[in-house]
Amino acid sequence: MQSELFIPESAPISLQENSKTTSEIEKLRDEIRFHDYQYYVLDNPLIPDNEYDNLFRKLQDLENQDPSLITPDSPTQRVGGKPLKSFDSITHRIPMLSLNNALTEEEAIAFDKRIREGLDQDELQYAVEPKFDGLAITLTYEDGKLVQGATRGDGYTGEDVTSNIKTIRSIPTKLHILDAPKLIEVRGEVLMLKKDFARLNKEQEEAGQKIFANPRNAAAGSLRQLDPNITRTRPLHFFAYGIGYFEGIPQFERHSDAMNFLDSLRIPVSSERDVVQGIQGLLNYYNKIGNKRENLPFDIDGVVYKVNHFNYQEQLGFVSRAPRWAIAHKFPAQEALTLIDSIDVQVGRTGAITPVARLSPVIVGGVTVTNATLHNQDEIDRKDIRVGDTVSVRRAGDVIPEVVKVIIEKRPEKSEPFNLLNLINSKCPVCGSHVIKQPDEVVARCTGGLFCSAQRKQAILHFASRRALNIEGLGEKLVDQLVNENLVTSLPDIYRLDLDTLAKLERMGRKSAQNILESIQKSKQTTFARFIYGLGIRNVGEATAKDLARYFGNLADLQSSDALKLQQVSDIGPIVAESIFQFFSEEHNKHVIDALIEAGINWESSPGQNLLEGKLNGMTFVLTGSLSTLSRDEAKELIEAAGGKVSGSVSKKTNYVIAGEDAGSKLLKARELGINVIDENAFRLMLN
Ligand code: IVH
């Protein structure tokens, strides 16, 4: 039978060689899985990024040489796949139930009393855990391989989100165990870390995209994307809190043992989990986690108490849709009421005009809050926020405080709806340039570009930031002075600063000036990815900058690529490609880049992965059916760029037929003649 998988004709693989490659591939995969665990679960990377990238690339190369060796649990298979039209619905083998809540200490005491009386015990042992504020999912592993990820849904049926789940790097696609259980369902919560949420919202805001109200919504919105390539760019995490259905795992006596077992499989479990005795143990834990709440990297809305012994759990059973043996002890909401004194605007790096509420100072979760972001006019309209309103304000960790809602009953008479563009008379409050709002965007933007000192300041701060050129000491106060005194009008000016100029600035001694000059000097030796990221191209975050650097390897190729070529980079779609193309087309951006390079910024160059030239030399392709991410013309362009030819009909001379959806007679002909038939993915693998 003719295989549809791509098997290179020119390099037949002997069985012996094949098994050598297989074991090499498996070894590499295990090594990558181990480093994923160190990085994403333990937050303790043992090797630098570029070494990890090398391992990954080596695996990709080996798999590309013989795609028949690719297995679904390979680390390379975490990358998306095709967008879905809708999610399939699945039925949970064991329903995913909810928890009853205790809102006060009295209710927690009553819970413990009920349990003790029900079991006729004086004191009980409890497993205690944070109550993660994300969304519940269940992971199914068969023979140690991740085969399905599904949402909770209504508890009985959920949605199959397997492709999206696979993009979450802390979730292993293969369990770390030799004698894998036949079947195990791992239950837990998908969430977004507070710092990732803040960064995502900032990027969304700048890009004029949807703002998420909190990390939970951001996690849910990201996991329920039909296109796994979008989910892949969203930093999601997972914590397990239990086991659902299982076959072939050891018998555990206690929940805490089951959790330790999951930990040993390298499934992420919270290190905040504990085992305590009696009600005093529960309340101590509640207070301990409550005090830590602010500093935890993720949002929690309480703690969960679970009777630890499974035989007691069984005796207690369930009431309607929740177990009798567990309860969620909730924390009070981190919200407070205050007044909006006025509404101001701020101008961001890409000119986005963000309305900011100035509040009467109020303490929320132990911190005084005086400002809250209102995001954009759409958000203001949706919540109908007006100056003089009493509002409830929420904060979570380091995230910028937000107005949750207006208390309408407290609205003063004579209040007016707020209109951002009216307030500023459609002019940038900083530079006076025209402010416009594109019909497809929610944000209004200043059109002043780097003429606008606010944008200039933000662009410099971004360029100097830790993940970009990492110029230590070049912070907000200094940038303010440098821009206000016209010492830095564009990025290359940073490299023209001298000791005398800096030392003359307010509150700057010669020693600090010297230190800053040294970090400016140090920043010249950088990486290509940092440089791209530092340029502040719209829609190009750190991950995209890394992808671009890896793909192009050098500046000239990146600068001269059109939007179509840019889309060949994994994860880059038409919108991002257009932003990048626009950026490099602007004459003034070219000058800035030239001047930066001239100032001495440099990095170690790499060959890049786009060297298509010659890869398909002498090969003839036939296209049939419709491809999902490329038009016929685009596919043809790619084949020709790599030295191949495209023919209209299948013959013995055809090397490969690329078949898309609804492929017709050409596919049949290829089968008849025994020509290799490959799909779009295999074609991309050949190119990359
Ligand atoms: S145990 C049968 N443990 O809370 C009991 N749930 O309100 C199953 N949740 O749907 C739940 N952290 O998504 C459990 N440590 C934890 C949890 C937790 C968060 C969520 C879970 C569940 C909801 C119930």
C-alpha cells in the first residue's frame, strides 16, 4: 500500500540505521522533556536558551529526515496544527463536580464538625491546597501518552481542547514512568500567571485587541481558541488537584499520596499543598496562604480542604453535585469602593491613548490605589464610567488596578457620559498631533510617531528594558530628563551620550553617570532577537522576535522580506507580517537601524533557517486540492524559490504530489503510479 507519509526517495533508510535514529530521537525527546520540566514546572532551567534551541532543532532535523518517526508525544508536536471549526463535545467518564463554599470561619468550623460527627472521629487529617482561580480541565493519558485534554463544561460533558492543551509546555505529553498506567485522568486547573497576564494585556492594548478582565478570563479565552497557534502564544500554566478515572495505578490510601504520585510523573502540582490535623490546622493554613496570596505568582480565590483518607471520602459521599468530604474556604474579594476624581490620558509606545481614572486613595488588598486603567473608550462605554462615579476597584498582584463596575445608585445627578476624543479634542495631549481611531480597532492612537515625546520616551524605555537591550539604569526618570532636554531624540542618540552631558543632569553624580555609560557600552554586545524586540515593532513581542531571529539569522534578509515571506515563519500570520513589513519599509526606521549598527551594536550571527535555496533542486511537484494556509500561487512561489518545479499533471517524472482538501483525479493518478503523496505539513517540513 502506498504510504501518504513523506519518505525521501533519495535517502532510503535501512532498518538498522532506522533503529539507531529511533533511539537517538527518543533520547533527545527525553532530554527535551526533562528540560521542559525544569523550566516550565520547577522554574529552574539548567541550560541556556540557545542550548535548548539546539537540542530542539536537532530533534526537528532528525524527524524531518524521516517524518514517519514523528510520534504525537514528541516535543515538536506541541505546535498547533490546523484551526478547528468547532470543538468536539466529550462525555466525562466520571463527572467533574464542584465544591461547596465556606465564606466565613464559622462555616469552616461547621464543616469540620459535620465531618467529625459523620465519621464519629475526634480529629481528622486533611489535605489542603490553594483554590486555583482558573478553569477546570481533565487530561487523559493512555499507556503514559497524553491522548486528550477536555474542559469541564457542565461537569458531565465538556469540550475536546487537546490541540490547545498540547501547547501548554508544563503539561507533559508523556508521563515520566517506566511502567505507565493503562489509563489515568488527571484533573486540575489551567491558569495564567499574574505577570504573564499583565504582559498579555499590555500587548493586547497596544495592538488594539481585546483586553481581558482578569487572569482567569485570559486563561479561559486563550484555551478556548479554535486556532491552537493562538493558544500557543499565550503563556498558560496547569496545576493538578486530583485523579479522575484510572486503570492500572497503585492503590493509594490518601489524597496526599495520589498527589505525590502525580508529582513523580512530572505532572505540575502546587508546592503550597500540605497535610494538616483538625480545624486548627485548617485555619492556620487559611491564614498562612491568605498572607502569601499577594505574593503568589497566580490568582487564588481561597483554599480547599479535603478529607485526606479515601476510605473516609467514600463513607461521606456526595450531596447533589459536590462532595461532602471537601470544601472551598474563600478569601474576601480584593475589591474596594472609591470615587473617580478625574479621568486623564496616557500615551503609549505605539501611540495608544489610554484613559486612566484618578481615584480618591483607597486601600485594596493592603495597598493604596490611586489610579486605575480604563483601557479604552469601548470599555468605558460598556461599563458606563463617568467622572464623579463611585466605583468598585479591583487589583490582583502587580497587575494595574481596574474599575470593576459603577455603583449606579451613588451616581451624582448631572453626570455626563465620558468621551475620550472630546476630552482631548482629537489631539494628542502630549504633542498635539491628530488622534485617530481606526474602525477595526478599539484604541485611539496619536499619529505623531517619534515626533511625540511620550512615544519617544516609551520607545527608549522599551529599547533599554531588561528583555531588550538591557541597559541597566536607563529608567523612567532618566529617560524623562534625556527627552525633555532634547539630549536623546531617537534611539541612536543613546550611544552618543558622554560623561559630561550625563553628569550635568539633575540628581546625577559622576559615578552614576559612569555606571550608566558602562551599561550602555555593555548593551552593544547583544543577540539578534533582543535587537528585533527592542525596535518595538507593533505586534512583535519577545517570542515573535525570537522566531524571526531564528528564521532569518541576519538583518538584511529580515529587512528585505515581503509580507508573504514573513508568513513562512512559524506563528506569524498576515497581520503581524504586515506590521513587520510596514516597519522596515519606513525610511526613518531604516536610518535608525543603520545608525544603531554604526554605533557598534552587534551580535553573533547564525545561518538562519530560511535558506531554502537549493533544497528542492531538480524536484517536480504537482499541487492538487485546496491547501489550508497557502494559496496555489504561494505554494508555487515557495517551491520555485527552493529550486523545485511545479507541473500541472502527474507523470512518472513527478517526485511529489502535494494534496490538500478535496483532492481529485491527480491524487488517484499519483496512487496509480506510486508517486509520493504528501500533505501541507509534510511539505512545510521539507522546506524547514
Ligand atoms: S477539587 C470533587 N481542588 O474549583 C471536587 N478543585 O468550585 C473536585 N478548583 O471545578 C474539585 N482549585 O475547577 C479542587 N485545589 C482544588 C481546586 C479546585 C480550584 C476548582 C475546580 C472546581 C471548582 C469547584
